[in-house]
Amino acid sequence: MSVILTELHYLPGIGYFQQLLATDALRLDAHEHYRKQTLRNRAFILTAQGPQVLTVPVLDGASATKIATSAIEIDYRQNWRHRHLRTLQTAYGGSPYFSYYADYLTDIYARRPARLWDLNLDLLRLLLRCLRWPLPLELTSEYHAPAQPTASTALLDRRDRLTAKTGTTAARPDSPSQRPYRQLFGPAFVPGLSVLDLLFMQGPAAGRFL
């Protein structure tokens, strides 16, 4: 049995899901310390102006005190939900499947989850359903040191293999490559985007495309 151990991202990228193709379960690290300027609270989408980052503002994210990622609270003093939904509408309103999935996203944002962890987990569960992947999700009950495979379970530690850079995401050299697909903007394929980009273009076939 193969289990992937990784952190929880906001609207995860295509590479995040590609690493799950050969696993039997996904274990999410609920006891890591929050790290700013990572994909835990940001995602990249494609607009007419090129790749654009969507960032969820958080409280205490810049604190020098170590805080568990699962305890980080969202800053609702900023109207980020409206901006994210409006940006997604502008970028993907003309895509074949945007209207098919948009209401599901709106419903999650409307719940106003207090913690970033809860928002990201709700979105991940939605995306797995949209991709038609019945992948079991597990949460860690304590901090996991770098895992050692056992005879019965291969726990593959994939934490922080995907990193945020300006305008895109960069995976390590041994991470899965991305097969180009038709995108709405530009002549050249843009990798490293949220899986929403693929989902809005491919619809129910997105999971098989990966």
C-alpha cells in the first residue's frame, strides 16, 4: 500500500494531483508549522495578462512565533473572496466548463471557514470529486519526521516539493511533467497552474487527462 504525505495547498496545482496518480491514499500534514509565501495560501491561474496569483490573506502568517498550519486563521477584513471569484469569472468565464463548477466554488467561499486549513480541505475534497478520484484522505495526529518505508506501507514524503515563484510554480526535477492541453490565452502552454485551469477546459475528462 502506497501513501503520499504532503502539505495542504490552496486550489492545488496540476503537479500536486499528478503525484497522487500512483498512490492508494493521501495523508495531509496537520501538524507542520505554517510557512509564509508558499502554496498553502496561494494559487496560480491563467488570465489574458498571463499567470496571476490568488492569495488568501491570513492572520499571524508573518509572525515570528511558530504556528501550526491547521491553526492559521483567514483574514476576512479583506474582501478576498469577492476578488478571487471575480478574477476566476473574468479569466475562465469563456471556458467550456466554468459554469459547470463555479457554483460549487461559490458555495465553499460562502461558508466563510475560519481557518485556512478548513478552506483548503473543503476545496481539495471538491476537486477530487470533480476529478472523479475516490482517493482516501487521512490527517496526521502528530508531527511526522521523514518517513521510513515499512514492509506493509510505503509512506512517501512529498512535503514542500512544489514551491511558489512569481507567476508560476516550479517543481523539483523528479516531479511529474505536465502534458500540454488547450488553454484560453496565449500561443504557448503555461505549466504550474491550479488544477482549476485544466478542470475548466477539460471538464469530466480532466482526471483521465492527468
